[in-house]
Amino acid sequence: RAYEKDEVTGIVKHLDDQCFGCQYCILACPYEVPKYSAKRGIVRKCDMCSDRLAVGEAPACVQACPHEAIRIATVRKQDVAADCEANPFLPGAPDPQYTQPTTNYKSARPFPRNLLPADYHAVQAEHAHVPLIVMLVLTQLSVGAFLVGQVLQWNLHGSQVLPQILPLHAASALAFGLLALAASTMHLGRPWLAYRAILGLRRSWLSREIVAFGVFAKLAAVYAAVLWLWPQAGTSHGTRLLGAGVVFAGTAGVFCSIMIYHCTRRPFWGGSSTFTKFSLTTLWLGLVSILTVSVLAAGLSESLTPRQLMSAFGIRLCQAIILVAAVKLLHELALLGHLASKQSTPLNRSARLMIGELALWSRGRLACGVLGGILLPALLLNQVALDSPRQISGSTIAAICVASFVSSLLGELLERTLFFTAAVAPRMPGSLRT
């Protein structure tokens, strides 16, 4: 609730005292109006000098313009809505039907039919938002780990293997989740006011995300504590229901994350594409993390070996990792198909960024993804399946799993970096880029 709209004038004012600097309004605004002030830790925007208007004075820009080229006036909302149906607003500008802008650009000469801004075909990488990259990837890893753990509990009910791996699995998944939430606060200009996010629960996906992951963290902490203190309780009905609650809250948080970016209406962040990316990241990292933690737990156990664990469920996990990784990498590569477009669409520009300015990041992401999600799991499957007197050692199995986890995690961090930097933002023609 750091924004309010005047019912009479329609002026949108930013309330500095209530802003905690999450900067999501910058991602959502198609006109690049809000600007982040690192010095103040908040966002600022023009309010049309509402304090001057209140006493009958013109806004500063209107008063200062030597050619009287700017004028401010009240308009009828019905007229604005009607104009947005047919009026192109300004060539190259974002679609006016989204926000129904009341700004008019007038000229004595009509615009040529094929008029485009001089910088229309220019592409430039967007800001990376490193704290958000870490937060998104690690929350999805944590949720995925709990999700895969629940699937194993339901499918291997009664197995003597689970009590030996579940405590370490739950503790590691919780640690990644807490690290993600800590990283998210680094994106806030004034993190001590983050509690205000719950005020927008009815209409803000960001508020819902914060609440969902807050509930997820609390339930996950209780669940991990139960398994750590009473390992045998992992197979009880009550503990499994608690685990299901953890997964439900975490899944709700991931869904809210998807909606935050879908609501910006950037084509690169479209609902189906973001849903696919975030969901497959959740599954991929969840699978590879529980495989790695389980193998390490087996290595520390006196009654269980990594090879026994691979026979119990590790082989199926490797097969699932290869499948999920292949689908996700193919989905990401599908973007390059927009290079064939003859029009400079937003997705065409994103694809050009991926093979141009961001080519090094793209190649690194593909290499890490193929290595961690396909080659290493396939190598592990091949070695474990070999029927020979000289079997692969437990330490080798653990080393391959750790390498697969590290490569997969690094690959997903690079993918999420491209998610932000290659998302071409709508902007006003000729606007300055910093």
C-alpha cells in the first residue's frame, strides 16, 4: 500500500514512508516511471506536482517549459477508454489498452503510417537482480526437495532406508529455504519494513508470496525438527501429513512467484513459460538434491551403503533427473525459434540478446545443465548398472552426485540470470537507459 490513486484527479502518488523498496513496481510499470533511489532505499515517481495543483499552480515542468509545449488538464475516463481502443497512443510505446494512459502526444502533422522510434530495434540486457535470482532458485530447490521427499515417503512406506536419510534431507532442504528467504531481504531497500507486505494480501501476489513462504518456513522447521529428534516418526501418519502441509505451502509460494512475473505482461515472463521454468526447476533441483543428500547420508550410515541406496530408489531418481532436465533445456532452446521472425517482437529481441550480448551466459547455462542434468546422471546409471566384479565405490557415487548437484544448481542460477537480463521490457521511445 505504498501507492494511492486520487479519486478526483486520477494522480497516482507514491507514499515514501510506506515503501520498503521491493522495486516490483519498476518491473510492472510499462512506462519506466518509478525509479529506485539507492540512497533512500525506496522508489520515487512523479506525482504531477500535486502539492502545486492543490493551490492552483501548474506543475513545475509546465511552468518551466519556454515553448508552452506541456499542458495538464482533467479528462473523462470514458473518453480515455474509448480512445485506447483505436488510438495508437505513440508509435513504439506499450499497448495503451493495458493501463489506459491519459497522456496525449499531439502534433500538427500526422504520424507516418510506418513511423518507429529510432531505437526501436536496439536491445540491451536488463538488470540481473541477483538477490531475486538466489531467492527464486533456492526456494524452488527447497520446495522441490520436500516434494520429492514426500513422494518417496508415500511410495516407500515401511522401508528401512527412509529413517536413515530423511533427517539429513529435511535439514538440508530447510537450510536452503532459509538461505533463500535471507537472500530476498537483500533486494529490499528498507528490509526492516518488510512486515508491511502482509497489508496487500488481498490484491498483491508479492504479499501472497511472502506469506506463503513464511508459512512454508515455519512448517518446514517443525517438520525437520521432528525428523531430526525422532527419525522413526518419519513414517507416521501425522508426520506425513505435516510434510504434506510443508509441500502445499511451498507450492503455493512458487505459484505466487510465477504470478508476480506473469502480471508484468512481459512476453518473456508469460504465464505458461514462467510456469514451465519455475515448475521444472523445482522438480529438477528437488530430485538432484535428495539424491545427493541420500547418497551422502548412506555414506555416513553404518547399515546402508550408497550402492544399496541406488538400488532402492537412486536409479529411478537419476532417470527422472535426465527426463526433467532434457524437457527444461529444450523448452529454453525453443526461444531461439523467434530468431526467424521478420518482426522485432519482444521475444525476438530476447532471443537476439541470448545469442549476442548474453551469449556467454547462455552457453554456460547450457553446458552446466547438460553436464549436471544429463551426462553425470547417465554416467551414474551406467556405472551402477554394470554387472562386473569391480563395482563402483561408494565414494565415487557420492562424488558424481555432488558434481551433478553443483552443476545443476549453477545451471539454474545462470538460467534465472537470463530470466531477468533477457526479459526485454516495454519502454517509452527514446527513454534514457542507465
